[in-house]
Amino acid sequence: MIRITELRLPLDHAEDALRPAILARLGLKSAQLQDFHIFKRGYDARKKTAITLIYTIDCTLADADDEAALLQRLAGDAHVRVTPDTAYKFVGHAPADFYATDTHHRPLVIGFGPCGIFAALILAQMGLRPIVLERGKTVRQRTKDTWGLWREQKLNPESNVQFGEGGAGTFSDGKLWSQISDPRHLTRKVLTEFVKAGAPEEILFVSKPHIGTFRLVSMVEKIRHDIEALGGEIRFEQRVTDLLIERDGEGQLHARGVTLASGEQLRSDHIVIALGHSARDTFTMLHERGVFMEAKPFSIGYRIEHPQGVIDRARFGPNAGNPILGAADYKLVHHASNGRSVYSFCMCPGGTVVAATSEPERVVTNGMSQYSRNERNANAGIVVGINPEDYRQDGKRDGSKVSPLDGMAFQRIWESRAYELGGGGYLAPGALVGDFIKRQKSSALGSVEPSYKPGVQLTDLQQQGRGSLPDYCLDAIREALPAFGRQIRGFDMNDAVLTGVETRTSSPLRVTRGRDYQSLNVRGLFPAGEGAGYAGGIMSAGVDGIEVAEALGRDLLGQG
């Protein structure tokens, strides 16, 4: 099979234009091309009046000798080559009698977000029958609890946007792309499993695939049933409160199991911790047990909302509204004069801003879209990068290491401040962009109606001594907004709305692991995914779950 990359056609090309374009590109006669299919389709919108579609096409020729001759003839063409093998290959499989004796204990997977789901799925497909422990509820039950916060201002600390089946990715835009290096095509494995679970097949070829919350719900359930059919077990409302650790004769620490909130203990020598970035109590427990972890950079800021049409017109010009292009997104960065970087994060076209706290009397925002992306507003995080020295709690400036728990304490400060500024009831503090730039309080909304539920309380986000973010963040964002307006016309429009605060862009710590994917100091413990500091988003978390499952499988099967 032959792969062509960078095959460009106009946005409005005819349905039957691909075949003649392929023949012309390869210099073939029609009879020589047996079949073709689209592997990837993206677009180039740099010229708004002449947007082009960019295809990657896999072609099958009628005669194998023709393929060999074509590859030889175009040997110097970087955009024509043999189609790579993207099929997933397992690192091993457990024999049928693997658990017939007490020699092996079933692996545990703590957390059932994207990382935990794919770790459990791969382990189950390898015949290793994982046991999954998820502190939250099933996806449909947690959806009801999440709506309870959004509609009735009632928070369930164990069942919300952060905790429960599907993880935080369930209440997001469902973005299925990533910038991670992927030489083994593991993202293809993730996408293929999603299609098997009911996702539209277009996610296999569009350049920026997404699903949306409603579709994710049924897909997560389907994958859960697949894991169970393969011998896996998923236990909900099972919060892990302790890690059982033993020290061998040489002083090496080994994971031996966990204790649950119920008091039950489960024995295992292979434990995946796929916690997500908000399992603060569990991170504290791991730190107290001596599991090695480090403070890491993350970002904080606000959500910004514009009319989606403003973004569409700025990005696509006269082609705004084209169904192939869909709702426009953006990616922005500004290096402020105070040395801080400000950037857009988790952009949700045609979506809503959602309440994403998991702790009482704290306000956290995030963004979400449905598959249709047809809500009136576009939203994104506008966040500022911070380092461990920014958030250390001991006040030292002697170069000593920052406690890995300090980032969580720092997040809590600003989440509590947001709750206070919002007036309670999980209302979020907000301001119009024009007022924010002028350093003044907002008193009335303009043309942009904020989508955050339970609601937005307009205020002064920059109150003297009681601001909603550190001063260096406020200064950097205030400088960045007009700069973004020069890149996307209308971005700094007066009526655009800022809603605070976005604090959980990524984990504030890393549970550091070695090249074997195991904790640096506790054998048998496999830190994984976003909470452990090794992923950011559904795709990268899913891929990390696969790689961790493979490492665990090799160790458990004696193939390490």
C-alpha cells in the first residue's frame, strides 16, 4: 500500500475530485489504482479567502509490481512512501492458567479516567484480569451529581466533574488529538477502541477529532463492559486510603496492596495509580508513605468567552460556517514584559464554561463542548505559567526543594478566593474584558452572556489585596489580551467575559517514575496519566495508560 501526504485540494472541491488528484500526483492510469481511503484530513486556513484541505491518502494499486515500480520512480519524494503498519501489537498474553495458583496477584488500577480505562483495557486484553478501583460513581450516576452542582448548587465531593467513571475528560470538549511523539501509533489504538465503542468513524481521519460529553458517556460504558467481559473487574465508590508497602532485605520498597475506605485490603504486587490531577487526599497519603514525588510547574488563570461567530469570522473569513471546517478554534501565546507566558488552554468551540470543583466552598472553572459544538459561545482558558518557587509555602528562597504538596495548597488559596468573590453558592467571579483591561469593576453584562452554571457574579477581579489571582498573573493577562486581539480580531472586545478561576490545568506534582514506568523508590507502583504528571488530555492520558499497562504486563509475565 502506498501513502501520499500533503495532497492539497480547494475547500469546495467536488466529491469525485480525489481520485483524479491521486492519479495525477502518482502519475498513474485509472486502471492501475484499485482503491484508496483517507487516512487524515486537515486544512490550511492561513489564507482565509483560499482555504485548502490537506489529505493523507492510502492507495492500493491493482498490481504489486506497479507499487514497487512507483516507489522506485518516486524514491526522492518525501510525500510518497510505503504505508506504515499502524496495527497494535501486544507485548504478551497471560496463559489460561496464570491465576490457577497463588503465585500471581491480579494487578490493581486506581482511577478510571482515560488513563485508567486504557491501562485496564490493555491489561484485560492481555488476559491479566485487572481490578479497577474508582472512588466516584458510574458515569450516568456522576452525571446526575454533576448536574446537581450546576443546577442546584449542591456539591458531592466524591462524584463530580473530577471524580467518577470517565474522569475529568468526560466533561470536556472530548478532544482526541495530542502533540505527543507517537512512533508506535498508539493514538491509533486509542481512536480504534473509541470507534469500536461507538464514536463516529470520522475521528480516525479528521485532523482534530473530538467527541463531546454526551457521546463519551455511552462509549465509556461500552469499554467498561469490554473490560469486564475479558475478566476485569471495576469497583465504583471505592476510595483508596492507604498504600501497603514492604521493605525487602536489601532495603528496597515494594508495593503490596491497598486499603480502602471501607477497611478492606486488596493484595497486589502491581499497582497502577491513574488518579487524575484532583485526588489531593490520595497524593497526600502517597507522600506520607514516602513515595517519591516532585513539585512541577503548572498554570492558573481564567476562562474567556466570546460569541463563536467572532472567532469563526476571524479565523475563516468568508468561509466561516463551512460544515467541513466547523466551529473555529485557536491557539495563542504571549510572552509578557514581566517574564510570564500567557497562553490559551483547552479551547472549546461552541461550548460552555462549567463548574469543576471537587471540594466544598471552592470555585474551579473548566470548558466543555458537545459533539455538535453549536452553543453560542467559544471559550478557552487564558492561563499564566507558574513555577514551584512561585507557590512554595515555607517562604524560603535558599534554593531548597519545594514540597510537592505546596502546589495543591496554592490552588486551594485561589479557589477559595474565587468562592468568596463569587458571593458563595459556587457562583464564579467574573468581569468584562474591557473593564479588566481598565482595572475597573464590571457592573453589567454586555452582548456576551456567560455560560457558567450556577452563575457568574460580576466583580472586580483585581481588588487591592484581595485579587482573584497573584498580581503577576493579573499583570500578564492584562497585557496579553490586547496582544491576542491583534492576532484574532475581536478577542479583546469589551463585552467578552472572563470567569474565574482556572487552577487545574495540570497536576501540580509529578510522581516520578523510571524508564521501566515504576516509581523511583517503590517497586510495583506504576504512576500514570495526568495526575502523576505524565499526560495532559484524553489522548496523551490514554497512550500513557497503554504504555504503563505494557510495562506492568512485561514485569508480571516475567518478560522485563
